[in-house]
Amino acid sequence: VTNTDFYRPTYHFTPAYGWMNDPNGMIYKDGEYHLYFQYNPYGSKWGNMHWGHAISKDLFHWKQLDPAIARDTLGHIFSGSSVVDRYNTAGYGKNAIVAFYTSASEKNGQIQCMAWSTDNGRTFTKYSGNPVLTPFDGLKDFRDPKVFWYAPMKKWYMIVSADKEMRFYSSSNLREWTYVSAFGKGYGQQPNQFECPDFFELPVDGNANHRKWVMIVNINPGCLFGGSATEYFVGDFDGKTFKCDTDPKVVKWLDFGKDHYACVTMGNTPGRVVALPWMSNWQYANVTPIKQYRGANALPRELKLYTRNGQIYLSADVVKEADALRKESVSIDNIKADKKGTVRQLPDNYGYAYELDFDVTPGMSAETGVTLCNDKGEEVKIYFDMKKNRVVMDRTKSGLTDFGKLAKPHEIEANYDVHQFKDKNTKFRMLNSVNYQNDFALGTWAPLSLCEGKTYTVRLMIDKCSVEMFIDGGRIPMTNLVFPTAPYNKLKFRSADGKGSFKNVKAYRLAL
Ligand code: FRU
């Protein structure tokens, strides 16, 4: 690990060299998790898109392999998905892995292509008849196919992001696709552009007899805290149309941080739905203070549906495999904190990678929380504000924050690659925002109405350049990048009205 790799995370996946964005085609097969990803093997900024490849047995120890699908004359290899063809419907062999991606070029636009692998996902053969799907209306933004098996119809379905909606197609052989329906115009955060869809069924509150379909929609730009974020819709699907439970204006976010994007789920994991987000934001993804490589995934999360105030929501909790990262631990006495705060020092060897767990009962009239501090005066402030009924993570003074602001115009141009923008206006607004304001130094927040009680169970996962918070089993997930110049080795517990209390405070050193 060289100096230019200073911010390389300890237990999050990063490519050894080159640029990474969206996770693609994730699939579990024969004891291996496959992660493909948007990859530029030639440099650490977006470009030359390939599907990179890494495998793991436990979702944490990853081994990077050669890129699986390389850019070709049809264009970039954009995001997509893969399936295991259990019944050999496509004719490439029983249990072949069949991948779907978007070829993107100025000349051909965005078209859906297919490739298959019979060596457990190591190498792929592109279908000679590509593309398998083009937009029927010449749409420019038509990408990121997600394919799934729909048992009631014994058919494959593909959901494709098509500008401001999602389109469903069906097929019996994975090659010929028939248009079924569309969903989403006017739904959710507006104005929006849909990207990287996912679609799956889950039991509600763990009840196998009450199941709902969930559509994940990643949207960029214009989200809650600026730039990109992930929302979702809950409803019913009958093989023809998706009917959303809520009215179009309702927005449900899958994460309340600023660095959770292109989140899609792992295929072929019976009994659970595992999602993997890319941990960045298109506002500054290309200019983070990293050189050798760029881009990491956030922690894998298990998704579940729960009911709250008559509505169904997704929770996203870090997968159970993360428990194996725990090394030594320290238990810290119950803390009754006051305005000044009570400081606890972490053992030296905890360094940049640790977990902090506690149950907090906030005071009602003022902020209660924990601040992660280091010897350089840098800090991440996490606090409950019961007057606003919010939990906040503030990274304004977390370390390096003005790399976006200092980016040279040509770097910004590269950041906002043309495929992200169709109109000059949006592009102008985005360039403007990076030039004249700092998109990084800010706090993100979530509504506490998603939780049940007066006491909140908080799990913080801290790594070299990230803080991920999971409250009450993932009802509130919050994922934020941070670039401290020394480890946050002090925890400052505070309660401005002296009424908040912390129990079961425990910190673990984390390592692979
Ligand atoms: C999302 C995205 C996708 C596209 C890919 C290109 O981050 O814009 O829509 O396929 O990145 O790298």
C-alpha cells in the first residue's frame, strides 16, 4: 500500500488499481459471491467502462480477478445484472451464468446486450446477435437491465431504466424480449432520472403469507442532500403491471447519507435479499482525495420489509457476516452525559477501523449524541435532535472536505461525464454547484418516525474513509464518506440538557 492509497478502506471492497462505480451482475453460485462492477482498468477516473470482477466466500474477503466483460465496438459496458440459467432456457448449458449489460456509445445510443459464462463467471462470450433490446421510441437514457425469474409465469423478466420510468419486458429464452408495461412517471423525488433498477419480493414483517414487491430506483441528480441517492417503491406485481402502494408524491429513501448509490441486490441468495451500494456520489466521485484507485462499495446489507404507521418500509442492516470482523472489544460504562461531554479514548491499535455500538435514550429538549474526534480537531458529529425528531450525522469538520471545490474545471467536466446529462441547464447547474459551494461539508439526517421507541440501538461501522450508521436493525441506514487526517480515536458523549443517557456502550477493533 503506497502513500497514494492512504484512504484505502480496511474492510470495504476497492479495486487494486483503477476506477470503480456501480456494482453489477452480482450473483451467488457454487459457494462464491460474484461481484462485477463498473470499472476503468486504465485510470482512476470514470471512462473506458468494463465489468471488473471479484469473488468472495463471505462478502468481505474479496479477490479481484481479470475484468470479465471488456469494452468493445458497441461502446462502454454499462451497468446490468446476471442470472443462473437453472433450466437452460437460453441453451448455453444448465446453470450457465447469463449477464445483461447496456452497451453505450454516441453512435448506437444505449442498448441492452447479453453475454454468457460456462466457467463460473470467469470469462464471458458475447452473444453474436447483440443487442437483445433497443428502445422502441429512440430514448437516449435506456439502461441498466435487471433480469429476474418470475415463477408464476415461468418466465424471465427484465426491468430497464428508461429516463423517468422503468420498463418491464419478458422472455422465455433470455434472447427475445417483449414489452410488458412501465411504471414510475411522476413518482417519487422530482425531477428525477431513473438508473440502476432492482425488483424483488419480500415478506412483510417476516410473514411468509404477506409478501410485497419492491422496486429499487437509483436517481441522479437532485436528491435529498444533493446529487445521487437511492429510493424505493413498495407494491404488487401480477406479471403485467407494478402497482405502487403509495401515492406518487411519497418518497422512501433506502439510505439517509450522501454516499449510497447504484444499490442493487445479489441474485440467487435464497432466504435473504442482500444489497450492495456504491459508496460515493456523482457530485464529487471523480475528485475524492485518492489517486491509485477510486471507488469503494458500502457494506453489504440485508433488506427486510417492516410496517410503521400503516406504511411498509425497507430496513437495510449490515449482513451478519460483518460480525466476523470483530476483534478485541472494550465495554464502556453506562454514560450519563452532559453539555460538556464525557470523553472516552479508544485503544491505540483500533486505528481507523472500528465498530461502536450503544443504546441511547436522548433528552427531549436538546441534542444528545456522540462525536468521533481525533487529535487534529477533526470530528464527525452524530446526534439525536428530538425537537426536530431527527438523527443527524455532520461531517462538516470531518477532515479533508474541499477537494470538490478545488477541482479544476476540466476535472469537473470529467466528473460529470456527458452520459449523465442530457440538457445544458442541468450540466450548468451541476458545474456551478461544485465551483461555488462545497458539496461535501454538510450534515445528513433521517426522520426518527421510522423507529418505534424512546431508546435507539445504534451501530456505527467506521473505516478509513467512511462512517456507516445502522439504527434499530437498519430502519435508519446512513452512509457517509469522510477523509480524516488522523484516526477518530476519541468518543465524546454529550447531552445538551443533561437528560440523555447511553447504555451498553461497546467498541470493537475491526479487521478482515
Ligand atoms: C449509475 C450509472 C448507470 C450507468 C453507469 C455508467 O451510476 O450512471 O446508469 O450504467 O453509471 O458507468
